[in-house]
Amino acid sequence: MNFPLILFILLVITGCIWLLDSLLWKKKRSAAENEPWWIEYPKSFFPIILIVFTLRSFVMEPFKIPSGSMIPTLLIGDFILVNKYTYGIRLPVINKKIIDINEPKRGDVLVFRYPEDPSVDYIKRVVGLPGDTITYHNKRLIINGETIQTDYEGDYKYVEAGFGYIYADRFSEYLAEESHSILVNQDVKGIQFSNVRQFEFRENCKYRRTGFTCEVPPGSYFTLGDNRDSSSDSRYWGFVPEQNIVGKAFMIWWNFGDFSRIGLAIK
């Protein structure tokens, strides 16, 4: 369901009724005559829909985390807020950028439209910028020839549907000025070759038994999930085009199962 499009259609309908009533219909009614329900209700809802549409399109948008691909940063059931303007102002519905502000940086937690199905929103971490060479070799991330520093934090256990408990190693990874946590499952191969698809600029990637190397094309980004061995990400379906970007995740605003997560900053 394309909720932004539905919201836009409701905004247009209620706005047109409000405008037509203000300019035409209201003048034709007597002072004692009540507004018809088909005018009263749209006029009442119009300012509410306008506020929601404006906030959701240009300021921030809520999302729910449906999978464990970003564990331990984001847990299944987290409700997050996404900054819609940090990377620029975009026209709603068509998602076309009209004003540049900032560009995504390595380490940003990015919400974007899934390249294989733009009606679906994905959330991953940016590890590669346009022009970068990204190598993943024996589960170590290498950017432009420099191996990214990781520090072991300890063991991590979580529940994955259909598998029960999953045991992994937790590391601090340093992509930018601040570190973030990632999970590595030593019992799983670093790349599942059966999941690699044919995607745009597939020729920019070379896969081998121990991993892969990809050159990020202009206007695109390379993303990985923090739960490295349980994530469908750029390793498998390719690069994120700039026009698919929705915004930057910055805060957890709710979690029904763990109130202590409310208000946590996403880093």
C-alpha cells in the first residue's frame, strides 16, 4: 500500500472541497442552513491531513523495524523516526530532490526504497560512498584499501524466527568518528552466493570464495546490515541509487516489548 500517495489524494480531495466551499458553496447557503456532511467532514479533516502530510513528507516519518538485519543497533519491533530533510528536500510521492542539503556519510543508518521493489522500504548502514572500492574479505570490511578497525565486545545471543537462539560475536566497528556495533556469526559464510542477483552495475562487483570487491558507481551507495550474516543488503541486490533515499534514522521512539529503548539515539 502506497501510504504517501493515499495521503496525498485525501489531501487534494479535502482541500478542493474546503476551497470550493470557501469560494462558492458557502455564499449560496443561507445563514440558518447547516453544512452538508460531505462538506463538513472533509473541511474538518483537511487541516489534520495537511499537518500530517507536511510533517511526514518534509520533516520526519515513523517506521517499524520488521526484521533482525540491523541487530544489535535496531531490534525487531523498534519504532524509529527518520529525518526526511537531512539529505535534502524531496517532493512527496515522486521522491524527487529539489534542494540539496547534505550527502549520506559512511556510518549513517539509511532508510531507502528497495531497488528491486521501490514500494518496500529498507534500512541499512552506509559503508560505501560514490567512487569507493568496498572489499569484504574473510568477514573483514576494507574500504579503499584500508581495513576497517573492529574491536571484540563479547558474545551476543538473540532469537530468530524459525531458528531459535542465534549465537554471534559482537564487535565495535569504526566507520566514522563514532563506532557502532555489528554481529558476526562465525558459523555462516561471509557471502551466500545463491542469494546474489543480477543487478544494475553488477559488472562493478567481483565475487570470490572469501568475499567480494565492489566499486560504487556515481550517484549510488553501498549498504550492509549490522547483523552481517543475517542481512539482505548490497552484497546481494546491488547499490542504492540516490533517488531511492528516504532519510536518515535518528531515534527509537517506541518498543512495546522493551520500554528502556524508548528515546535511544541511533548511531
